[in-house]
Amino acid sequence: MKKIAIINGPNLNLLGKREPHIYGSQTFEAYFKQLQADFPKLSLQYFQSNMEGELVTKIQEVGFELDGIVINAGAYTHTSIAIADAISAVPAPVIEVHISNVYARETFRHHSYLAPVCKGCIVGLGLEGYKLALMALLN
């Protein structure tokens, strides 16, 4: 059984409450239960933090033992060399996900420090992007 971690960054704990016109009205916890039901042959784990160092630590913890990581680093995508370095340091393939279309938003969101060190990026497809990322890691 493949083991995959989903790691969410700052403000993603507010999904379902935060700007529903951009991020939808479903909590990530409810969506995670749906993912577990949709992928019964995967061992999925979920972690969320608003703190950059905790995200780096989690990548280091799971990146040597799991079969893949799906990461939505939120705003840290556009600022964190430390998270990019952590992704580079681990052998697990990583897929970057963004719920909104970052290219249709403010220009500072157009640059990702993570994209060059990730296997791929899924942008702007809502929560469905996580499901697509899991499918990509399975292939």
C-alpha cells in the first residue's frame, strides 16, 4: 500500500470559512475524508501548519519514508526557499497544489519557489487538484 502525505500551509485551516468565493465552502477535513474514501488502497496522512519551520520539519520527517507528498504551501510558495530546500532534500516525489488559479491573481503569486523542485504543479482546479495530485503520484 502506497503512503502519501498531504501537507497544507498557512490559512488553509480556514477552508470553508475563508473567502468561499475563491476557496469554496468545504473544510479540508471533510474533503480529506472524501479522499480517503476515493483512494481506499492508499494510506493517506494529513498535516497543516501556519508555521514555515513546522512545514519544513514535516517534509523532512515524511520525505524519506513515504511514497509521495502533495503540498499546498499557501503563501509560503512565493516566499520560502527553506521549504523548497526541504523538498529538494528528500527522495519522495512532491506535487504542488493550489486551489485558486494563482496566475489570475496578484502578480506576486505568479512565482513559485517550489515548482522547480516538484514533480508537477496543479493550479486553479479547486480541491479537485488534490485528487489529481494523488492520481499523478500513483502513476
